Amino acid sequence: MKKVLVLCTGNSCRSQIAEGYLRHFAGDNTAVYSAGVETHGVNPKAIAIMAEDGIDISHHTSNNMDEYGDIDFDFVITVCDNARERCPYFPTNAKKFHHNFPDPAKATGTEKEVLEEFRAVREQIKAYAENFVKENL
């Protein structure tokens, strides 16, 4: 079974969304984890916009990357520049991937405008995750 770790700054939005879609597209033949260089809790707006697309991430937890130091990952995906810069050395031969997605948690404006930003980032991550699974898993 392949093991994938998705890293972000706070493990609250982008990495949680990516974990949800990677699990969705990869199915049972892949173990997908997400973590942050810090933990900020799972963002309720991320949970809401994923539910709109039929994916339940309400059971996800916000984890620190230090919790996974003993797992031999096949792939490590950083989804923000901060995480890539602070990504620890994993004693594995994991292939590393990087894509800097905008942080929807930093969106400003009305509630509707903020949710639209979350949805836009969701769609970017969804396309990335689907392509990643097709090309690598």
C-alpha cells in the first residue's frame, strides 16, 4: 500500500482538502495522511465546502508533522511554500511534490466572498489531487 503525506502550515484547510480528495480518488489502495508544521484545527469552512462536493472531512484531525516521523512515506506533497521551506527531513526515499495553493483562510470580504474563495481553492486542489492519483498511484 502506498503512503502519502500532505503538508501545510496549520493543517486546517489546504492539506485537509487535499487529504479528502486524495482518499476519494485513490480509494483503499493508498494510505493518506495530512499534517502541518503547526496545528490550527480543521477549519469549519473547509468541512462545509467539502461536504458540498460529497466528501466528509468532519472526522479529520489537525496533526503535527512530528507525529509521522516513523512512517516510511512514498510521497510527500507540500501544498504551501511555508511548509516546503520548513519541511523536515524524512528518513525515507519519499518522492517530494510541491504546489503552492492560495490560503482560503486568509480570504476577506463578506461571508459569501470568503466561501467563494474556499470553493475556488477546493477546485484547484481537487484537480491537482485527481491528476496526482492518475500519474502516481
